[in-house]
Amino acid sequence: MTSSPACWTAFGAVLAREYADRSLFAVHRLSVDAYAIQHPGQPSERRAAQSVGLHLVRLTLQLERGLTPERANAVMVQLTEHKARFHWLEPPASRGEITVAQVTSAVEPALHEQAVRAWARSALDAWQGHRAAIERWLALAHVPYLKSRLD
């Protein structure tokens, strides 16, 4: 991931808040995923392509398929066996209207959770031009209840 020092500092503040308050751990992975796909790295970095793919999958599982953070993470871990099949996706011109900067100001736990969910949704929506690739990667998990919402 590549980011400015200010952005990285803001992300660190969000993570620190989540680690300090167990009630926020429910949205912790959404924070990690949103940040990762908004900072995709470079096309020459194989790990960057794999990271973006895995984080897009986990966001989709939680936000669109209704999986718990734990179950979505388990599927993501399972998919690491197939990460060599993940390829670079050209990042969208806009990576979402909401960024980590908006989350840092949401200091109350309920507001933090709401801000993270909006951030994650905004970030995932920005990548919808790559929906076919995300669906192919989801299919690699071979889990029956992961059928596409488009079926």
C-alpha cells in the first residue's frame, strides 16, 4: 500500500481506536479492507494485486452477502490458496467519496461504526467496474451460500 504520511497516520488513529474499544472490533476488518483498496499499490507489485483482490472479496462477503467478520475472514484465508490467480485491477478514477479522514472525526463508538460502514461501502462501490473479477474470485471459495446476488 502506498499512501501519504498524513493518510497513514489517520489510518493508525482509526486502528488504535478500534483496538482500544472491543465494541469496535466488529468493524475493524471493514476498516482494513477499505483502506487497502483505496491504497492499491503499483501494478508491478504482485502482492498489491493479490491484496486488493482479497480485500475486495472480504468486503463483498460482509457488505453484500451478510457474512460475519469472522466467517468472511475465514473465506478470505481459504482464498489465499488461490491468490496466484488474482490479477491486477486498474484502480477506479475515484476510490470512493469517503476516506479514512472522515472516520477519524467520528470519536463516539456508534458514530465510528457508522462512519466505517459508510467508508467501506463507498470504497467497494468505487470498484464495481471490476464486479466480474470479484465474482470469479468469490467462486474459487466453493462455498454454496456464496452464490452471486446476480443469480
